[in-house]
Amino acid sequence: MEDKIVKTSEIQIKVGLNENNLPIGMKWSAPDGQMDNAPASAFMLSLWDPKEKNTMKIDLWTKEMSIEEMKQFFHQTLLTMADTFEKATGETLICEDLRDYCYHFADKMQILPEE
């Protein structure tokens, strides 16, 4: 039995650009998530094209985003990807390996919390 769409939802990302088409401000909205024009400094969007069997992606960040913030952003994104992949596939062992790598990444980037 095929699922029937009973509702649609929208996520909107607005990107302000300078005269060189570089991002200088971003805001995102998701009414179902109670977000309305929330500020953002970076985003990574990946979409799977089932026909082409390929990933389409957009990665943007503002020049105001510091390198330290980018390190944190990547670390948190990698951890989230491990969680999502495990939830979607049940592949616990490889996800633990990915989380181990995330710890290694944080250690190398010197972003681990002080003990």
C-alpha cells in the first residue's frame, strides 16, 4: 500500500547576498517547527535525487562565521549524521566508528570541552 500525502510543510531559507553574490546574512523559517526568520550563519543542504541516484547539495556560510564556529558546526553536523544514519539503517557498529571519528575530529580541532 502506497502512502498518501495528507499534508505539506515548508522550510524556507533566505540568503542575503552582497554585490559579489557572497552570502552576508541568512534567515530560515519552518512554521511546523515554530521557527520564523531565525538567523543562521551557515547551512549544508543535501538532497537525494532518486532518478539520478546522486546527491545534490548546497553549502553556504557568511564571512562573519569564525573558524572556531565552523569547527563546531562540522563536529555537530558529523555527530548528527551518525545519529541519522543509525536511525535510518540500524547500522550501529559503523555509526559508533563515525562517532569515534567525531571525537578524533574534535580532539584535532581542539574543540573538546575542558575537563
